[in-house]
Amino acid sequence: MKSISILLLITSTYAGFFDFFNQDDEPQQKQHSQPKDEGCQNYICPDESCASDPILCPCPKNQIKCKSANWYLCLQAHQSCSQFQAQMSEEIESDMELEQNEELMDFNIDELKEKIKLNPYDYDSHVQLITGLRSQFDLDASNAAREAMSLAFPLTEKMWKDWIDDTKQIASTPEEKMSVIDLYKRALLDYISIDIYTDYISYLVEEYQECLEDKSNWLNVGLIREICTNALEDCQYHFQKGHIIWDLFIQFEIGLLENKDESSLKISEIQQLFQDRLKVPHQAIDETFNSFSSFESQYDSTHYTGKMKAATPMVAKTRKECDKRESFEIGLNETNHSLQSYLDYISYEKRKSNLKYNRLIRTLYERAILVHYADPYIWRSYLSFINGQLCDPVYLKTTAQRAVRNSYACMMDPVLWTYYILGSESMKSNDDEISDIFGRGFYFVSLNQNPEDISILTTCYMCYKRRLFGKNEWTSGEIESIRNIYKEGINVINSFDVQDTKYTLQETMAEIEAFYICDTTSAYELYDSIDLKSRNAEFYLKYSQLAIKLKDFEKARSIFKESIRRPMKNSESLYRSFQLFEETAGSICTLRIALDLIFVAREKDAKNAALRAEDSKIEDVNANGESEAPSKLKRSREGDEHNRLDKRLKVKADNAKIGDISTYKEIECPNAGVMVYFGNLSGSITQTMLQDAFKKYGRIIDLYLQPNPESGVLEGFMEFQKAESIRRLVLDGPVHIGEVEVVPQRCRPSKMKWNFKDIEMKNTVYVSNLPESANKIKLREHFSAFGKISDIRLQFKNNYAFAYIQFETEESAGQSCALDQTEFEIGRLMGVAISNPSKRTVHESDPKQLFIANLANTLLEPDLENLFSPCGPIDRIRLIRSDAGKLKGIAYIHFQTIEGARKALEMNGQTVDNRVISITIADPNIRKSKSKHSDREVKAKVPTMSMIPRAAVAPKKHQKNILAPVSKSKSQPAKSSNGSATSSISKNQDYFRNLLGGQNK
């Protein structure tokens, strides 16, 4: 509050402005606006009377009269004129500085106006201009500045209050007072503020009382009740402050009832208001219940006891709801109303499925926005709730309009503008208004230089235009309009340094081109224009779905085949869609081809996943834990000699830390190199505790605890899949499990060479078809019930595993065969049989299964189907690919009939795509292997696939008759170094011809 001394220095010209701009809660000394005579005009006295003589000030005896210039003041007895004069001198100097600052402010105001003229969205300049103009008591200019700012931004709660207070000071006529009400309504459009509502209702009640006194009747009870009802609807669920609005409302209604106003509510209606309020969780529930009790005792005492008994359980239920929310309210206060605290609170309320909680959630969002109005995330969450739960298009539009006016971050958020467009469209706003919204949004969003943001907003606007144009045939103007919108968005995206990786805009335009403009070619071109690097599983799914919708099945099939050859993440959904497409729209042949392609792709994915997992596990942490060593692939690519030298030095240091081999635990096990030993373990240590402590180093294959045979102390052995895990484990040193220190010790085998051929195999079983996740711990759980296990040898392949389990007795091994074809894990049957390396099952050849070699790498399954289908119906075709997915030039074709296979054999030696192909019957007994011939190692030239035939060599070009006798040299079995025929080429083509012709005996 301005002091009395400042009043003395203000001229009478500015007296009105002072009264207008400086209202305070403290009582001011009363100055008579109309003195009894002129002699009193320069006095400020606390008395109701005023002296006629300017020299005689009517100060009471207990006060001191003090004159300053032409002013007289009445001071308290403990004050003195000298003290007052000294204070006046200081304040006069301060006011001189204030005048200088005002002159400087005039200059700054011109600068601020110029800044706002250049950039209407300069928030700080708006605020500074309004503050400066208000300090100069320029009401008209202040209001104009406020209006200008409100067009670009929502005013803060304080700024609205200042504006309303300034307007209230000069509002004397009903019209001017209605302008105050309009300002209150505008303020509440920006923020649902309890403080503003409180001032609003208090102002209306005061003005209504004045209306009753002067009988102006410009304000009626209906308007006040409407405002109170709206305020209660908006604020009653505010847990901490909702009672403020309720108290104002109910006091107003009870006041009307006490004064017997003709517009007052009935007692029963007020009772219902109390009962409704008592159902709402709020902090002042006890005070509300007491008020209800007082009201009932005063106005309905005859039913008081019954009403209280009926209300008590309802209040108890509400108190429980209050208790549940009390912790969230405390969290808000402790975190200074952080955004995360509000989100946690909102998440809790969203779990309720009652309509009343939607209003409570809305109140929580409004509370959060009052604090975090500049954060786009809270606005996004709020708009999503309005759109999905409240389903109120009016509130969606107004809230989105508020959101995009709050801060630059909100203005540049495409999702907020999208909700603004959706809300406006739902409200059936005209096209010009929505186009203006898109134009403003596009300008701000483009400032982000984010392609995805432009795609989101432009896609929303294009979809709005599509709905506007309808499903009927579009005019050329409509087609040109939507294509121009697309081009504008693409041009802006292309101007950014960052590429669009989600291509949402192209997808939307492709759909419009295909189904509304009916230009299929343009639709495909939009997808094909997307860069290959940006094509992921989602891209191919959407592209293929477009072709399926257009019933262009060949195009869809080609898209699936292209996608399946490209390595990418999340490809499983693509495989399922490809299979479903062929099952519903393809033939049996195309389905078999698709299944084969999918199988090969999944195997490749599994291998790549295993490699990535291995790389992620191989971490070499230095002594300070500062860096990670690269994977094997990365190490192989490093060419810097300095780095390699550092690595060698580090390895030497690590080896010194690991210790000499003499410190290793010697055990009789060939896998000792990937095992660690734990000695002197505490009895409280369990297998699970050890697994949890050491699983970070790599995959654990085996772990078992046992008492030491000599000392009886608990000891343990742990086996890892990779030796690198052992190295890192030992480097890290002892590990603390709870309060127990566990010291790992490396192991080494007792002998360097192991002759597994000499092992008696009758007590060993071979376990096949194990999953990649298998380990010795699980195997021991399955097989230990049949007897004591001596050793387990577990081997891993690309996507499966197998094991040899050696028992101490032959009887135990035989009994364990009962587990054959039982589940190792859910859905996985394992095979169990006595291991006998010398015994090998000979499989009979299938005369309908052919092997084709020397194929061109350009030939795919459909090409082979077209080539061989004239011979007879084909059951399946399988092209063999390398691990990298490249074609190897060999294939298997399975015919449905022997006659079809016989006709296909007649094509042996023909030229297909400039390659002479070789066709034979597939031999299922050939597998990739190594054999020694004359002390020379010869690697098999066939891929690692089953059923590979003997004669995979293409015949000479002049060979025409595939039934011509094969030369003896080619049909003779090869001799091994000891003179015996090797089993790998025991059958020749004559055998297979006789088999087909029924001549084999």
C-alpha cells in the first residue's frame, strides 16, 4: 500500500488514478472528497469532522499536528514532526528517481511496441508493455495492450485479475459493470481458476446487494446462480480448494432463504445440494457435514435425527475416498506440484470406471495446467482424455485453442493443432476457419524442422479435406487442392536436413490416390519413391495392404517377396501377414513357396539374433571400468596399430591379474576351460543366489553344489557357454552375495587330450531336438532320477542343441530312454536313445523328390514352378540359400506323382537361363561331411541341407538323353585309402532309373 507520505506528493490531477490502481486490504485514512468548505481541502485527518480554518487542524489531544508545506497531518503521540520530515525527504528523493524511471519507461514502451509489431508472438515484450503502461496509469493503453496479447497468448491468472480490478474501479453504470462480467468470463476461458471464480462470485454478490439497495435491478439471482452452478461444476472436485466455491454458493443460497427472497431455493433443494456435496471427496468434508447439521437443526429440526443417521454412512464412505487421495495431495505439496506427481494422481483416478471420476480427472488436469501450462505433454494428455473419455467436441475445441496459445513449445506441437482441427471439424466450423487453423499451425510446426511433425499435421488436414469432399467422384479442383497440400508438406520436409523415416504423409496420399482419386499408378509411385533405407517392416506391411485392398495380388506377392529378402527388425509380423495372405488369396503352390521363404528367413533372423546377443555379452572392462571392448566383428575391422598395441598391453595386464595356470583348480572334465570353482561356500548360499550373482557375465550352462569328498565343506562348479565369460568374471574378483564373499577360481582339465572313442557308449544316451535355451542344469533335473550322471556334453548349433549324457551304469542309461518323445519344455519334444556312433539309419529315397543343380541365381520359386509344372502337379519347391540369404543354384522339387518326377528327369541337361541344369533323384543319406582321401582333406561341395543327391555335377552340354547309360568310371564307387568303397556314393543314376522303372530288385 502506498504510504501517506506518497499521497502528499501526488497532485490532485492523479488522485483519481491513485485511488483506481492502488487498492489494498489494509484500511486507508479517509479523505473527504467533498469537504464542508474550502479551508479543509488540504487536510488529511482521521476524524469525521473537518476544520474550517486551514491553520487549525482538529487533531485529537493524543495526536501531534505536523505541517509539511501546505499539508497538515495528525501523527500518533509517539511520533515527531522531525522524524516525519526526515522520512519525507527520503521519499521525495525516491519519487524523483521514480520520475526519471518513468521518462526512461516512455522510451522503452516505444521500443516494446516496435518489437511486438515485428513479432506479435514476443511474449516477454507483451508482458513488459502491459506492466509499463499500467505503471503510468494509462488505462486505455493498458487495455489495448492486454487485448493485443490475448490474441496471441492466454493471459496469466494475475494479469486477468489486474485487468478486472482496473476495470472494476471505474465501472459505475450497469453497462460498465457488465463489461467486468465479460472480462471474468474471458478469464475463465483461459483457465479454470478457483481464485478467479471466487472474485467473480464475490463481486456478483456485492453488486446484487447494491442492486437491492438502489433498486437498479440490472443484476438478478438467476445470473448469479448460473455462475455459481458453473463454478461448482468446474471446481467442486478440487480436493484442497473446492470448498471455497461451495461455501460461497451455499452461503448465498442460505442468505436468500433467510431474507425470504422470492428467488430463493426451497429447503428441500438446499438439502439436496448438501447431500450431493457430501458425496464428493474433498478435504473439508467434516466442515461440510457440520454445516449440513447446522442447516438441518435450524430449518428442519423435526427430521434432524433421521437425516443425520442417513447421512453418516455416506460421509464415512466419502472419508475413505478422501483418505485414498490424501497421499497424492501430500505428494503434490512435497514435490512443489511437479508434473509427474499430477500424472501419477491422474493415472490413479483413471483406473476408476465411474462418470463422476471423469469430472474429477478434468479438475486434476486443470490444476496441473495452472502450474505447467507451458508443457505440451500435459496438454496432449488432457486433450486425449477429452477426446476419448468425455467425448465433448465443444470442450475439445476450446481446450485445444487454449493449448496452442500458451508457449512456443505448445505452438510448435503438431498434436495440439491436430486436436484443434478435429474439434473444429466436430463443431462443424466452416472451411475457412479450419484452413486458417492449419495455416497458423503449419507455420509454427515448421519451425521445429522435424519431418515427422509436418507429416502429422499435414496428414490431419488432408484427411479433413478428404472427409469434406466426400466419397463421390471428386472434381478436378478438389483433386488439385489436396495434391497441393501434399506437395506443400513434402517440399517443407525436403528442405530439412533430417529425413522423414516414417513416411506417414506418403502413405496417406497413396491411400487417397488409390481409393478417392482412383489413380493406382500414382499410389504405387508414392510408395516406390520412399528411400530404400527407410523401408522397414511397417512400410512393407502398409504397401502390401494397399495392393491387397486394390485386389492386385501379384503386386502384393512381389512386395512380400522383396521384403522377406531384406534384413530388418520386427519382421515376424511381416512373415505372419505373408503367410495369411497366401492362405487366403494364394494357391497351394504359392503358399508352399511362401512357407519355405519364411522358414529360411526365420532361420537367418535367429542366427543374426544369436550373433547380436553374443556381441552384447562380450564386454571387456578395463581396470577403471571406463570403456567397453568392441565385439569380434568390430575388432576385426580395427586397423589402427596404436589401438592394437594398447590392446596387447591390456591383455598382458589382465593375464597378470588372472594369475598363473598353476593357481587353477584341476578337475577331470574336458570342459574345465569354461568352468569356475567356488570353494568353502557358506551353507546359506543356494544355486539361485549364485546364478543371480554371475549371470551378468554370460550364459550359464551348468551349476551344481556338492560337499567336498574329503572335508565335507560345500563347494560348487559353474560352467559358462563362452570362455570370455570366465575371463571377465575372474578379472572382477570376489563377489559379495549378501554378507558372504564368494571367490571364483578358474579350472583346467587334468589332461589335455580326451579320447571319446574309447568311452563305453552303452551307458551314454544321445538327447536330440533340444532348444537353444537348454542347459546342463535342466538336463540334470530331467535325467538324474534314473541314476548318477558321470558327465554331460552339451552342443549348440544355429537354432537347436543336442547332448550326450553319460551314466555310471548301463542300466540307468537304458531306463532314461523312457523320456524319449517327452516334453523338455512346453511344445518341445526331445529324442532320447542309446548313443551308438557305428549305427546309422539308412533312409529310402523318395522317387518323387528331385534335386536340381547348376541353376542360375536369377531363378526363383515361381520360375521353377512354371518350368516344371507341365511335367505334373508339384507338391513343393525349395530353393537353397546361403547364410547370407543368397541363392546357391540348387533346389528340391517334390512332385505329387512318380510319373511327374519321371518326366522332369527327362529335362536333365537342358539349358535354362544360359545354364545347363542337372536333375537327379534326391538321396536322403548324404550330409555335409569331411573325408580323407590319400592323406588329403577334401571338403564337400554340397550345402548343409538334408537329402542332397550323389550326382550334383552338371552334365556336359552335348548330353541330351538323360536315360543314356552312365560311363562305368562315373558309376563305380570311389575307393577309400584302405580300398573299401565309401558309403557316400554307394548308388549311381542307373539305380535310380531302375527304381523309377520298377526294375530294382
